[in-house]
Amino acid sequence: MRILVADDDRAFSQLACQMLVASGHQAYPAYDGASTLMAAMRNPAPDLIVLDLQMPAGDGTMTLGKLKQSAKTALIPVLVVSATTDPAMHDRVRTLGAAGFLAKPIDPDTFIDAIEAFARPGAR
């Protein structure tokens, strides 16, 4: 699976990409909302986007909204990974179309299990 990791924390992005590659996936980073949108529009498009909520150049909720409004990216599942503890934000990202939400700091096994759930047939 091709996975776009969108997070302005470069250490987190690098760690997440390393975990994903070790699990047999292709992973590449984006560090802000604008580059996330551009990377999602490229061919081949990612099979999944891991998205932080607090990023420059378009926060995660704005980025998620734009991803879900575009016919080219609307069907790409988005797993939000964020340090926010606000339950209203969890509900908001689900309403915007996020397929899931994980809290930071992430547990590596939980992270990979969530990713693998999207790799199963019919998970989209």
C-alpha cells in the first residue's frame, strides 16, 4: 500500500514512515496542508493518508475537508493521528470523512494494526 504521512513533526513523520516500510508498505511524507493536497493529487495517488491536525499551510481539518470535497481524492481513506484530546474534534473529523482517529503518542502496534485494517479487501 502507498501511504502518505502528513505531519509537520519531521521526527514523527520519519518514524511513521520507517514503521510503515518495515511493515511492507511504501510511505512518503508531507509536512504541511498544501503539500499534502498536492501529493494526494499525484499519480499514483496514495492508498491511505495519515493526517495530523495541527500543521502549517492548511491545518488538518481544512486539508481533510478539501480531500473529501475533491472527486480525485474523496475515496482515499484518511487516518487522523493527533495529540488533540478534544472529543468534539474527534467527532468533527469523522463528520468531515476521516476513516479513523488515533491519539498521539501512538502505540506502534496499534498504529500498524489500524493501517493493516485498511489493507484488507473491502476496507475502503
